[in-house]
Amino acid sequence: MLLFEETSLANLTIKNKIFRAATSETAANENGDITENLIDFYRKLAKGGTGLIFTGHMYVEKEGQYAPYQVGLTEHNNLNRLRDLVSAVHEFNVPIIAELSHCGSQTMMSDVNTKAPSVLPNLIYGNQPFELSEKEIAQLINKFKKSASIAMLAGFDGIHIHGGNGYLISQFSSPITNRRKDRWGGTSDNRNRFFLEIYKAIRKEIGPNKFISARVGIKDVQPNGLSKNEGVDRVKILQNLGINAVEPTFNLMNTYRDNIKPFAGNSRLKSFLSGTFIFDKLKIQNHQEGYYLTLCDELRLNGVTIPKILVGGVRTLTFMEQVLLEKRADFFALSRPFIREPNLVEKIKLQKTNQVACVSCNMCFKHEGYHQTQCWRTNISSIIRHLLFSLRHSLNN
Ligand SMILES: Cc1cc2nc3c(=O)[nH]c(=O)nc-3n(C[C@H](O)[C@H](O)[C@H](O)COP(=O)(O)O)c2cc1C
Ligand code: SF4
């Protein structure tokens, strides 16, 4: 089976092609340091046989924090605890890649002065940001570089740059959120600059042989925003600069559901039986399995030859094998399925299942920043706790 053939990805040896997608954990302490819970969480994932782990996004400065209890990767964070996390994963010979991010104006934190390329309310949270000065932009690029260097000291196997889904890099990339008139805005080259400078700074810092990949926002959900052609060209530039792999996704979004699509890859019957549609405005919105596959196709057909990691609604062994056979993507990154079944890969490998148990109801996502990431539909008591929580909180959507 192609899925389980050992392969290499840049300098990494990969035992299978099913990766754990970056998934924030809500399990750090208030300072953003690694806790025992977090180490256990990652140990379970590594033991479960995944080919590679992308961490949840780690902020490069406190003002770039998206949610409470998010992990920080700054000089103020405890290096030894980061090392403990990496060692727990390495025990099972699984590479672990640190996802670096800055939320810009897209944050749940209430006590932060948010920053963005231009002074426009955030599309999802409505936060009103300050406009970054050129000096501050240079400092931020330096912070990405510093975080990458800390990640190397902690023993991470590489860096994944979060360049999509509405966070700061996306805000620079899109003509909707970037209205600057200086060298950081306006033309496509100028809007690319922030992303490219971050990549170059990290590459210089960690050397030519270390693995660097990126989640890249290829196009905005909004029709007047970043175009697909521009997004594809950006990946080609990153490829020429030596990036090792790309994970295509949306750039700006109107809601988290644009990226974390409910009921992805389910049959209508399975979605209906999940019962969750009752709390979803009575709608069953099925989304096709592997809903970013067309973005991988766009990259492939337009000269992107570096490995493409397909994220978003990947749910069955049959689908993954078919995509590999047709050479439409090289690796798969799954998020919600691993929340429900950290040992998913072992199960698939032993042919105990073809389809993941997760029904993509998004109950787990709604607790981000409040409770440690977990599946809330494994038993009746969790479901009741989820319902009580839903009544008390106006949840992210
Ligand atoms: C609880 C939760 C947390 C997430 N945190 C991150 C994150 O830290 N970084 C990131 O790039 N994507 C994050 N995502 C998005 C996932 O990586 C993925 O793109 C999305 O869930 C679609 O994949 P799936 O259908 O396999 O879940 C998160 C998703 C969920 C459900
Ligand atoms: S709550 Fe469970 S079933 Fe629902 S999306 Fe999250 S992991 Fe999947």
C-alpha cells in the first residue's frame, strides 16, 4: 500500500503518509509553557503511529497569541519543557514540526492590542487593530526567526509556517486587509514580502538542510480578495527559495467553518445520525472528502513540484490511496479525526477500519481556548457537558 511505504521528506524519514495536522491544544499553562497534559497528549499521538506531527500553532510573541492556553515559542517560554515534549514524541520515531504563527487581528484574547497591516476591523472577531510600522514589521520577522531558533534548540525536526486561515501572514497577503502604500502593500510583490521575508529569515537561521514547510493561503473566500493565480505564484516563489513542502488552504475566511468544514466526508445519513445538525441551524451541510484537493491540483498543474500535503476533510483509506495513485497529493494531514482517535493510523494499518470515527461535527473546535482539545461525543456525560457549555457561551463561529 502506497500509504504505508516508508519515504523521505527533505531530511526526514517518514514511516507513513498520514500526518497529524496542526491542531491547537488549549493545554499550555497561562504563560504558554508546556504542561504534563500536553506531553501526554502528544505521546499518545506519536504512539498511535502517525507519520509526522505538526504541532498546534505556537505564537512568536505574546501579542500574537490567538487563544488562551496556547503554546508560546518565545524566549520567555521554558526551553526544557519544550525539550520534554519533543523527546516524548521522538521516543516513537515520529518527526515533530513546530507550527509558528502570529494571529494579527484574528484573536480571542481580550487583553491584547492587536496588530495588522492596516486599520480594518477583523473579519471574524471585529477587533480593531493598530497599523504596524515598518520598524515593527522588521521586529516581527525577527521574532519568527528567534522562535525558529528556539525550536531547533528544543530539538524540533523542522518548522511549519502558518501562512493561511486569516492570521497575520494572510492579512498581509490579501488586498482586502492590506491597504498599505509602502513596500509591504499594494502590488502582489509587496503583499508577498512579509511571508517571503519570514521564510528567508527562518531558512538562514536554521540552515539549508532543515525541513521547512508552510500552510499557504492560496485564495480568499471573498470574491474580491486574493486570487488563486496570485496564491499559486506565491507558492512557486517559495519553491524557488527552497521550501520543502506546501499545505494549501484558504487565505482570508468569513468564519472558521470555511476551513474547518462541518460534516466533511460524511454521507448525508451519517451527518443526520450524528444529531448535531439540530444545533447547527437545522442544516446538514455535507462537504466533500478532501475539500482542498482542487487547490493541490492547481499547484500541480501550474508547475509546483515540491510535495503537497492535503489537509481538510480527509476521511478514508480508499480516498487517500486513490489520491496517491493519481499523484494528486503526496501526504495527508488530518486534524479532527486524530482528536477522536489518536491511534487512528494503527487502526487503519491493521485494517480495522477504512473510515475515521470522527463525524466532523465541530463540537471540539467550539471549546478552543476554554477546555483541552478533545472529542466531546465519546460518551453521554461529555455530550451533556458540551450542551451546558454551549448554553453559557456564545461560541466561536
Ligand atoms: C480544534 C482545532 C484546532 C485547530 N488548530 C489549528 C492550528 O493550531 N493550526 C492550524 O494550522 N490549523 C488548525 N486547525 C485546522 C486544522 O489543521 C485543519 O485545517 C481543519 O480542521 C480541517 O482538517 P480536518 O477536516 O482533518 O479536521 C484546527 C482545527 C481544529 C478542529
Ligand atoms: S467533537 Fe469529535 S466527532 Fe466532533 S469533530 Fe470533534 S473529534 Fe470529530
